[in-house]
Amino acid sequence: MYRGIEWLRDTVLLSFGWRRGLIAVMAGVLSVLAIPPFLFFPLLGLTFTVLVWLIDSLSDHQGWRGYRSAFAVGWLFGFGYFLAGLWWIGAAFLVESDVFGWLLPVAVAGLPALLALFTGAGVALARLMWSATPARAAALAAGIGLSEYLRGTILTGFPWNAFGYALTATQAQMQAASLIGINGLTVLAVFLASAPAIWLARDRVGWKWRGVVVGAAVFLLFAQFAYGELRLLTADSANVPGVRLRLVQPNLTQAERLDRTRHADILERYLRLSRSAPGAAEPTHIIWPESALPFRLGDTPQALTRITGILAPGSVLMIGMLRGDDLDQRKVLNSLYVLDDKADILDRYDKVHLVPFGEYLPWSGLLSAVGLEPLTRIFAFVPGQKRGPVSAGKAPPFIALICYEAIFSSEIVREPHSGWIVNMSDDSWFGDTPGPRQHLHQARLRAVEQGLAVARVTTTGKSALIDPYGAIIKELEIGAEGVIDASLPQALAAPPFALWGDGAFWAMWISLAAFASITRISLVFRQNNF
């Protein structure tokens, strides 16, 4: 076995040209098996060890050439990772293939190419702190950690499939997110995954520190498991008294929703699923998915009357709807309404973080200025103006997350009186692919980070009720029609991440970057006899 490892190491270290590029892409592709829905973390130890060796193979590339080569290796690794992890996005372009089918290759290859720029920049930053010592594990963790943080924030951000999700295969592992969040888990994952390369290094430079770095990695991995198990042993499983939820998953495909002749049937399906069986307990809160109905209730007041007619006295309906802007009805907001049994609006939330190229067109002002104004009119969505707890009748106020707002860990603000999270989505665009499964897993981490239960309701799955520790209480599979009836778990005291946000991430990043940089500087001084 060790001879096989030596052969792999020598093959990587001696590679150049297209062979080096192919190894980088394949390592990125294989890394996807470490994240949801596969979650085989040990494989990340192999692929990041290969990435460390690839960077080591650039030792003869000095100056600007060295950073350019490091960026290229990182970009190729990232391209393979995002291509294998996000290919399912292309399914959305097949819904109306006659109109949007030609964009499929652009989306499937173009988005990974853009996201890989961050990975390339992260590896180039790591190269700046690189040294032929065990500290290069810290350098890579700092470089990739910062680039992944920026991927989640720059140009509205897209933190889907952060490397940190590889460390959340079990519920016990997830609990670390309550301390350091997904960005901290990403730094930790890269550091742990790079440790095998340190252990298998051939050189003797810094060999005294090799055991320290590897030992630290083993200790951190053990500490993550131990903390999680201890937190779960003391878990509080109380429910909010007097609150009974019903999550409705109608299993409507986009083809059905786009068929105008099916509008009445779609409404009937929601009403049928929302009604209680004879003798069954009435829910206090019925929740429908994002953009539940393919028409505006304001245009069909009789539909609103029928909907609220199914509500028991004192109960409420939470429904995702599209609505026109108060000042310009041509502009559309993606909204969540809370309606009582008298058809009164108790509260409303308008989606703040829109999907670029899906709900709005970036740089629309520039495109209009160069004569492409007709194109900008296709994307009519406008963002909401504020976040904040949404009133929910008898239940505590909740944090509303529409669609992929649930992936933005750093944007969620838990107010003192926030009692749970409602995540409405429409994942029917992506069919039975890894996409909806990845989306659900990320919602589970938001529950742990905030110490709040998550009621996730989607059109075709996966809908689920998640407790504040990330455990799925009940779920509906992709392609299933049905409801989830359950009590609402009580909120936990705000965990450290909910209080301090990414403070732990920055502390980790500064520590690793300082360790790697100081090691590199001291090594340069010794080599030059200063």
C-alpha cells in the first residue's frame, strides 16, 4: 500500500503540462464525494493531499510565474469540483428547453468556471505563505478558507457546497457549526484534509513539527466528535405548547405549473392536502412552498376566499406568493404571506437576496446603457428592503428564508425573540438530482448555527421539519405528495455562532495565516543566513 502511495506522490510531483492539469481536475471531481449527499470525508484527505503535492511540484516556478501556476492549479481543481457538484443546475434549462435549452452548456460549464476563480485565488494566496514545512497545511487552509468566504459574499455570493460541509456527515459532527459556523468548518476541513500530505512528506525540512501538525489535526477531529456527542447528550427536546404545524408538499412539476389550464387543479390539490382528515387534530399553522400558486391571489379574490375557508378559527396559513411592487406593478417581489382565517394579512416578508440570472440580471444598468434594455426587462424581480422576525399568530416570530437564502449562513440574524426558521423553496426546477438534497443538508446546518428549528417546505421535495440540533424529525422524499404534521421544537439559547457570527472563523484564519507566514519568513531568513 505504501508503495502505491509513493507512486502516486511521485507521479503528482513529477507531473507537468496537461498531465498536471488533468490531475488537478480529477482531484476536484473526486472531492465532490466528500460533500452532500455522499459525505465520504476521508476522500477529501486524498484529494487535498494531491492538491498539496501539486503545489509542491511548482517549487521551481519562481516569482510571478509561481503564483500564476498556483492559480492555474487551483482553478483547475475548483473547476472539477464545481462541475461535478453543480451539474444538476442544467436541469432547470430543460424545463422550457425550446426557449432556454441553448443556455444549458453555458450554465453547466460557465458557473463552475467563474466559481473556480475563487479557488484559484485561494491557492495563489496559499502559495504566498507556502514553505517546505508542515506549515503548508495551515497555508492551504488559510488560502482556501478566505477564498471560500469571499465566494459566499462577493457579487451577492454563492456559498453552495462549501468544503466545510464535508465535516457534517453525522449529527454529532454538525454540532461544531454552533461554535464556528460553516466558514469555520471549511477552514477546519481543509486543514484536516491536508494533514496526510504532511505525514507522507519525503523531505526532512521541519520534520520536528510534522508530528505536532498531524497530532493537532487528529486532536481537532476527535474534539469535533466529542463536542458533538456531548452536546447531543444534553439536548433539550421540548416543543412549543399549542403549536401544530402542517407542511404541504404538492409534488407539482414546473411543466404542470406552467400549464395555465391546470391552475384550478393546482389550487384544489393544495386545498385537499391542507384539510384535516375527519377526527384528526387541526393544525395551527399550515405552510405552503415558495410561489405556491402559479397565479396572483390579487387577480383571483375567489381563490383567497377558498383558501382561508380551510383554516380553523385562530389558525394561520403561510404561503409563498409573487406580488407586484406597491409603486410599480410591473416589478415583482417574491414574498411570504402570513394569513389568518379571516383573510387578513398578519405579516409579510419580501425576499431580500435574489438569485442572479434567475430573478434579476446583474449589471442591468450597464446592459441598458449599451442598448440591451429589452433583455433587462425579462428579469423583473426586485429585492425586499429589510430582514427581521415575521409574526406568526400563536407561534413565536420566525426568520423567513425564501429559496436559496438558506445557504447564506452569515446573513441570518437571530433576534432575541426569534423562535424558528421557515424556509420555503421551489426545487422542482432540478428534479431528482443532488441539488435538492444538498439544499436540505445546508438548511440543517442553519438550524444548528442558530439553535432554531427549521420548517422547510418545497414543491417537490425534500420538505422536512428539522430540530435545533440539525436532526430531521420528519421528511418527504423527492417526488412525493403529502404533508408533514408535527409539533414545533422549542428554540435553544442562542449558540456562540448566533451571537458572534464569523468571529471564530476569523480567529482561526488569522492564527493559521500567521503561523504559515511566520514559518515562511523565518525559513527564508535561515536560508539566506540572516
